[in-house]
Amino acid sequence: MRRKIFLRIFGWGLLLYVLVNVLLFIMSMITQSETPFENSWWVGLVIAVAMTFCSGWVSRKMPIETARHALTYGIIWSLMIVVMLLVVTIGNGTTGVVFGQWSAYLIFIGVAIGPVLWKREVNK
């Protein structure tokens, strides 16, 4: 049973990572900039709200019994996103694109607290 939960956590974390990148791409198209955070502080806020909603929605698919479980899932997903973004951006030398502005960190906070905001009781 534990292995199935870990696979689900990892799978949903990968989906959230893909969503972050898709939203970054869409925002770079809207702002017409290669670095969407550089010129507009609101980009990080918009992506953070969207990712809070997405991580909350994803957490509804997980067996959450307490707020602590919800926060644990959110923190794991947030750390997964940070690590995967670091792996990609360090290799390309583009860490300033994602980690250059304070509003980008709102995305990670939103992913971490999303499950807590959408916590529901498990049907037993």
C-alpha cells in the first residue's frame, strides 16, 4: 500500500511540474519575454494562484486524513518542482529566469499550501 501512495505522490508531482512549465510558457507568450518574471511581478502571482488551485485539486485524489498529511504532500510536491527546475536550469545556465524574482517563490508556496486549503475528510 505504501508503495502505491509514493508512486501516486511522485506521479502527481510530475504533473504539477509540467503544469508549472506550461504556465511559464504561456506567461512568456503573454508578456512577450523570454524571462516572464523579469518585467512583470504579477506573473508569479498569477502562476502561484493557478498552481495553488491545481495542487489542491490534485490533493483531492489522495487519501488525506489530517492537515499534516495535506501539508506533507504539498511540501513534497513543492520540493519536487524546485529540484526538477534546478536540474533543468543549472544545466542550461538559466537559473535567473525562474529563481531571479521574489514572485517566483510564491509558486512554490502555493503548491505547498494548496492541499491544506482543499483538505477533505477520507471516507472510511
